[in-house]
Amino acid sequence: MSVSEPPPSRGSQPPPRRERPELKPTPSLRPGKIASLVLTLVIVAGLGWVAWTYVGTNVVAQHRAAEAIVGATAQWADDRGGDARNDPVRMGETIAVLRIERFGDDFEVPVVEGIDDSALTSGVGHFPDTQRPGEVGNFAVAGHRITNGQPFSAFPDLRQGDLVEVETRTHVYTYELREDGTDTVVDFSEIWVLDPVPGKPDAKPRKALITLTTCSEIFHTDDRSVAVGELVDTRRAG
């Protein structure tokens, strides 16, 4: 006796058949859209570079300069004896603090031994082969006019007779400028401005001078603006 399958219940129907969704091809980027995307990325990167170069480097350099001044003056406060001109000096060391009233009552930057990037992004750099502050001869320094703290941004505002103060561990030296900040412009290769007597390589120095140098233009240039001053006052620091 065979067993037959039960008859389907009334009203039951097979489930509806699902249709597969139609797969559409991924649209390809047109050359115009690719160019637009690349241009956008270039603009964003360019704006980031500009912001870092003209804002970020100033913030970082000014912070370094402030730290260098605080550290140096705190160390000097307990050691004002002797004469700093006889102190051993290391590259990258803060040897003085520079103040120029023409640049503002609160303007002061560290003078760092050397003129490499590290020195020039921490204040102004001292040309190692030139004299020290207060010495007979030429105490020469360089500073950025734009970016990296831009300590000499107002260099063109300098006027003959302006006073430049340089404080070391033991002394405060005051120099009076002989010329305006725009009077002398030379090519960066003109090293005579660093001579003990600028412009007279064979002359024997008899006066203590200071030479300030920076770029003559805001943007890239091979020319340097130069201002020379003469020592007019010396007093003990502290």
C-alpha cells in the first residue's frame, strides 16, 4: 500500500520570484574632473605651505627666542663677574640680547653664536669670525627680515642716530647707527661688510663697531641691507 503525498492546502501559492537588481557600471572620472581634483589638492597644499612659512615659522621662532632669553638671563643673573668677552663660546649658544628701540620698546632678541639655520630661527646670528660685543673691531650679526621670527622686518625704518643695545653676561653696550637701514645694499657675496673696519680690509681697527645685516627685499633676493653703528656707551650689567 503506497503512501501518497498530502494534497496542497487551499489557497497556498509558491513564493514570488525575486528579480536581481540591474548592476550599473561605475561611472568613470572624466579628465576635466580629475584636473579639477588635482588643482584643488594643489591649492590646499599651497595654502598650507604659505600658512606654515609666513605664520607657523614665526610662532615657532619667536617661542624659541623667548625661551633663549629667559634661559640666558636667568643664568647670567648669578654670574655677572669678570668679562664675557673672555668667555668660551659654543656654536648655538646665546651670547647676548639685542634691543633696538626703533623696533619697539619691547623688542629684544637673543644673539646666537653662528649663522646657520638653527641660529637664525632662534634669534639673530653672530658671524663667528667677527668681534664679540664691545670689542674693538666689527661685531656683525644677521637676522631674517621675513619668516622665522623676522626680527629685522622693520629694518628699512632704521635711521642714523638710532641706538642699538647689546647686553652680555657682564656688560651692556650701546651703539649709535651711522646710517639709515636703506643706505647700504650689497650682494650677499660682499664680505667686506664683515671686516674689522668695513670697506677697509687693511686698516687697523680703532673703534668698536656693530654691523646689522638682513635681506634687502621681503621676498627672495641675493642683496643684503647693511647698517653700521659705533659704540658710544658701556656699563656693567645687572
